[in-house]
Amino acid sequence: MITFESVHADRMADYVHLRQSLGFRFQSGALFLRFFDRFLMEHDHQGPLTRELALAFATRNPASTPQYQAALFHTVKGFSDYLAAVDPMARPLEPVALRPLGRPRPPHIYTHDELQRLLGATHQYAPQQPFRGLTLRTMIGLAACTGLRIGEVIRLNDRDLEFATGILTIHHTKFNKHRLVPAHPTALDALRHYLGVRNLVFPDLHCEALFVNHRGDRFRPLSLQGAFRRLVRRANIRWLSGGYPTFHHLRHTFAVQRLVAWYREGLDVQAMLPVLATYLGHVGYSETAYYLSANPELLELARGRAAALLSHVPREVRP
């Protein structure tokens, strides 16, 4: 549970409780508010919230992306709106003080070689504690072959895995829904091996999580993201435009690879999008259709398919 300590601690706690009581998970928002709470403590701030203060917080790390800075600022902006509603002395921040600049970069699609290097890097992650590397290797492999979100991997419990059917039950997804995800036999084999080692390392495990850290506790998103970042750097995997890809790009990679496979199998990819959307837990097909334009290989396959279809259309009726 996130706690707050600054001059606005009570109001922050009330705001988080309000958002979550309205049905929002608000996990990132609560975490960003905790960051802001620490920022206020570090600067010994005791006064009201100001535009300058929120901007200083959001832009304090020049290496962070414009999108991330905007997310930080607009989380504080939402809190300021709440303050203005409950405190007549408070004023909401200007809504357009900070915006993401330009279009976001296309997702990184891991190549087969990159995935092998990434998985290989887990063997040297903690040589004195090989269980840690095995856990990361199993989590990364599962995400790569199922397209699960990082939070979905972390929230898996033992009871969510049914070896007899090969089905994973995903609870409380991004949109607070549930879905069933079939796992490949190789993923099930890896999970069996992981559980065998885990139960030897922690014979009296009290945590219900499927994946546990070296203390036997459930992973936190930030700790898994940090471990993944170290593995990516060790495997020397970078974006062409600089920077390092993330755990979430395993999900992008899964989606693109599935679409590429369907194109090569000669299937009607547009007709198959609802299937992939359901599997990934997307609310609308537009989220899934995004992947059709997010990868050069897919674009080339789509262009080739369109050209083949067009070749059978009489020239006089072509567009």
C-alpha cells in the first residue's frame, strides 16, 4: 500500500481512494503521486501547488521522455483539480502546461537473435543466486510467447495456471476484465521446471504469487522493469534511434509475430484481428490494428498481399 508523507499527504490518500472507488485501478497514478510526495519532502515544500512546482517535478530528469514527463505532470494536474474541488483556497493547474512532443516512437520488435541474447543474459544475472536468473528467464519467456502485460505476469498466482488444459486465467486486466490465455507446450515445460526449483528454494512459501523474487515475495512492477533494463543493456539491445526497449515491447513483438505468421499462412488478417484482440485483452480492434502499420515486415507483407489482389482486378476498375 502506498503511503504519503508531505504536507498534502491526507489529500493525496483521499484522492487515490476516490479514483479507485470509482473503478479505476490508478496504480501508475498512485505511484506517480508517491514520487511527487517525495519530491515535495525533498524540497521541504509547505505551500500550495503551483504550475512551476509541477513542471519542476515532471522535468527534473532530463533523460526521461516527453511522454513520461507529460504523464507525471498530468497526474499532478488531476490531483490539483481534486484539491480545487474540496478546498476553496486551492486552484487547479493550467491544463496545457506540458504536452508530449511529437509522435511516440514505434515499438521495438525484438528479433529472434535479440530474444536469445536477452534470455541468455539471465544466466549471468545473479551467478550466486541462480534462482533469480531462472525466474526472470521464465517470466520473459512467458511474456514473449503469450503477449501478457507486465502487470499480468506479476499478478499471476499458482491457481491461475492449469497444466492439464494449458490455460492461464488472467484476472483484473488493464480494463478490469478476465480472460483465458492458452500457453504453448514449451512455455508449460518451462513453468514446470521453474515451479520445481521454486518449491525447493522456498519449501514453506506463504506467498500465493506464481513468480516470486529472491525474498519469496511478489514482484513489484518497478523492480521487474529495473531488472529487465539491466538485462537489455547486458544483451546490448538498443533502439535504432537510441535508448533501450522495455518489457512491454515483448507484447508488441508477440502481436507482430502472430500477424506476420497469419500473412505467410495466407489467412485474411483483417478477419483475424478480432481473435488477436480477444487474446491480447484489447477493448477495441483499433488497438490491435495499430500493429499492422508498426512494423516494416508487416507493411511489406500487406503491400504484397494488396498487389496480388489488385493484379486480378481489371485495369479499368482499379482505383
